Amino acid sequence: MIEYRYDVQLLIEGENLDENVINDYFNENFKGDCLLAVGGGDLVKIHYHTNEPWDVLKYCRSLGEIFDIVVEDMDRQARGLEG
């Protein structure tokens, strides 16, 4: 069984985005792994594995507009199903 079921990927467009601040928030407030927060200024790319993708989306939306959102069920993928 996969520890963190959902793979969340998205872009955040906003103002004064700081990848380090975002990284710290994730580490302090979410359970998950494989965090990638890259960019800064007005655009940040997020990649994260979690069991609560809705919390990640809610936080990211608080930072700016979110788009190119992908939430994949890695458990389904591991079983050979569409995710």
C-alpha cells in the first residue's frame, strides 16, 4: 500500500511568491512527501504526495490563482487502473 495516495501538481500565479516560505508551510502543516516547490516572484510549481489533496489546493489557492491542476490517485495507478 502506498503511504501517500495522491500526487498533486499545480502552478500558482500570484505576487511575491517565495518557494522557501511555501516549502516551510508544507513541512509544518501537511503530511506527505516528495515536495517540490520551485519558482518565485509571480509563479511557483508545486509537486507533492499526500492523502489530503484538498488541503493542499485550499492553501495554494490562498496564495494566488491556481491552474494546470493534476491530482492523480497513485494507488489506482499501481493497480494498473486509470487514475
